[in-house]
Amino acid sequence: MNIENSSVIKIENATVDFEEGMVGNIKTYKFDTSKGGHPMVNAMAGLAVLKVDEQLIMINHCAPSGLFPKIEAEFDFAHQELPNGLTQIVFTRKPDATSSTDFSATSCSGGCD
């Protein structure tokens, strides 16, 4: 997904740069950990700032299966393999979910889907 009018921003606790911009009329954050940068740490950092009606796009070498159980009560997510072999995961906050995610839980015991 291409982000229009994007700018690079710093997200607290992130180890990679994030982009912020618009995809259509949806405020979007995007980061890429396909070449390094602690996928779990950056996913949790990005999810911590995500509001309802916004989305977070993660580009990674695989779908981080260890992340999904940690966030599924509060966030929806969908992943797809890209033509270049990388995986794109799009996260959105569930409108009626209570804040239950422990954003400091950045250790990963899972692998890839």
C-alpha cells in the first residue's frame, strides 16, 4: 500500500522509522522490519499509538504468529504475502474493544505463519 503525503516520524520505543500519511481517507502508519529492527518491539510501539479508524501497516519477512495472540482482543489484523516474498500485515483497532494489550510484551515465542 502506498501512503500519500507521507512523512517519517519517530514512535516511542521503536527501533525503525515509521511513515505517517493517508491511504485514501484513512490515517496510516507504516514500518518495515523485513531487513531487521525487532518486529515485535516495533509492532507493539506502533499499535500503542493506533486509534480507532486508523491503520498500521507492517512489512516483515513473515507473518509474526507470536504477536497475534497478544493483540487479538483489541486489534483486527490481516496479512498477505507480497509479490516480492515479504509479508504485509494491516492492523486496525477494534471499535468496541477495551484497552487490554500489554504493549511492553515484546518477547516473541512464536515464529512465522
